[in-house]
Amino acid sequence: MRRIYLDHAATTPTHPEVVKAMLPYFTDVFGNPSSIYSYGQEAKGAIEEARTKVAELIGARSEEIIFTSGGTEADNHALKGVAYANERNGNHIITTAIEHHAVLEACKFLEGRGFIITYLPVDEYGLVDPQDVKKAITDKTILISVMHASNEVGTIEPISEIGKIAKEAEVYFHTDAVQTVGHIPLNVDDLSVDLLSISGHKFYGPKGIGALYVRKGVKLASLMHGGGQERRRRAGTENVPGIVGLGRAAEIASHEMSKEAERLACLRDKLIKGLEEKIDNIRLNGHPRKRLPNNVDISVDFIEGEAMLLNLDLEGICASTGSACSSASLEPSHVLLALGVPPEQAHGSLRFTLGRENTEEDVERVLEALPRIVAKLRAMSPFLKSIK
Ligand SMILES: *Cc1c(COP(=O)(O)O)cnc(C)c1O
């Protein structure tokens, strides 16, 4: 049975070209980039080439890119780095209720150290209202952090509008763009962002590497102290193969993403339409139009997301419940609750995120399997019996 992978928001397979680009940096070119002999300088050169490619993908200058260990570190660096370096100017940070845990937990940490965090609500589609951002700004606000697109429901936020508000108020603006970089074209100037998080493994690069874009002039404290790497902003010997892989992934994305986004949006719409036709009592979570080209997030009434997931897995289809809840707790997703999805519907959520290997045939397999699985589970559902 051919397995169908439909969880690209969780991670993507590393592109074969990316692996190929990385390999020499494990073997032939193993030097420390800080060493001045040629081995080191070759590695250093490769890092700077990758930095240029990442910068080009987002319309930045190469000196504005800091390599990190991934999206989580980029988010932590943005939030804590701005908080620590600017606390004399204020202690207020604005974010949203639907952020990734890398942002929310960093905010919680800062709350324990005297910072005040405003968590903005979202509407039923997961959209943040820029006017809410404007109203929340005080003379103590030092940072606004709003994700570019939701990893869970796929909604794309009005970042450039919020960016204009932040610029006018002279408040730093960070966006977690882990789900959009390499997937849809974007530009840091058009978005008016000062900081932007990137993760390699979300767009066919390797795991354990990412980047933080930091606009020239932004005051940012370091989280890692040690050597002078990354212009003293992030100490530690560089992950050279990872950085080279990230650069190659950025280069491939810059050539392919526009066309690929169009192709995936067609598959996405076919999947949504088919599921709505074949299954009663389901709802699409997230915005119907302002959404990632590869995201389908649904709630299916009367059954559990996990049960659907396990049954799909038996048929070789990998999806996600979309909820980033720890498997130990039965808390429904904070994102769906913020959208106002009732807890019982939030428990029945299922996320499919498409990627470059997926085809129309894969969508058809899901459209054949899921209605059958839902019918079977509903026949056994205690929720449904109690309603009848
Ligand atoms: C995956 C993800 C992260 C974390 O990135 P890692 O590289 O896995 O640490 C952060 N934010 C969003 C929106 C994500 O989807």
C-alpha cells in the first residue's frame, strides 16, 4: 500500500536536491567556519551564500538574517530578544490567542518576569482585526507578534495592515511566518515587519535549522552567549550542512512556490468540496478564501478526531487532528476554541495539509476512505445515539 502523506504543516520531506547540497558539508568541507584556513573559509563561504538565498526569498538584506535552530528558536529570540533589549521603553507585548506554542509559551515566560501580555481574540474564521491591535497599543507597548498564517486552520492574517499600524505607533512588529515562507511569495517590506521567523523543515529543508529576519536597527538581545558567530547575535559553531540545506530549499522555493501554490490550491478546493458533498454535519475551520493553499481543516460532528486519524492511518493516509494538544491531556485545540468552535466539535477536528508529492489521486483516496470511516464511526458513536 502506497502511503499518502498529508501532514505537511507538521513537517515536510527533505527535498532530494537539498540533501544533495548538504552532503559535502558533512564530509569534504567539514571545517569550522571560524577557522581562517581554506577548509574553514569554504564553509564560511557556503554559509554566506545560503544567507543571501534566504534573504532573497523574503526580500531582505543578507545581514538581516540570523540562522537559528528552527522556528521555535526564532520565535523565542524575537520575543525575548526584543523584550530584554527594550524593557526600559516599556513592558507591554501584544499577541494573539491563536499563535504557535513557541510564541505563547515564550510570552508566558515573560509574563512571569514582569511583562504584560495582551492576547487578542480572533473572529470565527481565525482573523485578527487590525483595529483591535491599534486599540491595544499603549505607551508601554514594545512589541506586536501576530503569525502570518495559522499552522492549524490555515487562515492568513492581515499582516501588512497590522504592520502599517505598528510602524505608525513606532512599535516593533514580529510575525511567525513558518507556514508561509517558501509556500507563498512574501516580502518583509510589503508586510512592514521588523522580525520574521522561518523554519527549514516546513518547506522541504532539513530539521533543526531556521532563521530570524531582523530589520536593520532593531534592538535585539542575544539568547546565546559565547563566540562571535552571526555578528555576535547567536553564538555557537554554525550548523553548516543545515544552513546550506536551508539555502538550497529557499532557492528551490523561490523558483517553484508560485506555481506549486496554484496547483495545491486546486487540490485543496477539490478535497474541501468533495468532503462537504460526501459527509453531513461537517464544517470547514478557518477562512474560506484567506487560507494557505495546502490547508484543509474540518470538524466532523459526533466523532473524535483521533478515531478518524487512526482509521485513516490503517489505510495508509497520514493526517493530523490539528490540535497541538499533548496526547496526555484531552484539552481541545486552543486555536479552535479561540475561533469559537464548540468543544465537542473541536474534538472532532481533522487537518490535511498537502505538499509537493501529492496528486489528484491522493485526494480521491481520501474522498473514498473518509466518508466510509465517518459512517462507521458514527454508527458506533455514543454522542449520536444520545441525540437520536
Ligand atoms: C512548526 C512551527 C513552528 C516551530 O518550528 P520548529 O522549526 O519545528 O521549531 C513555529 N511556528 C509555526 C507556525 C509552526 O508551524
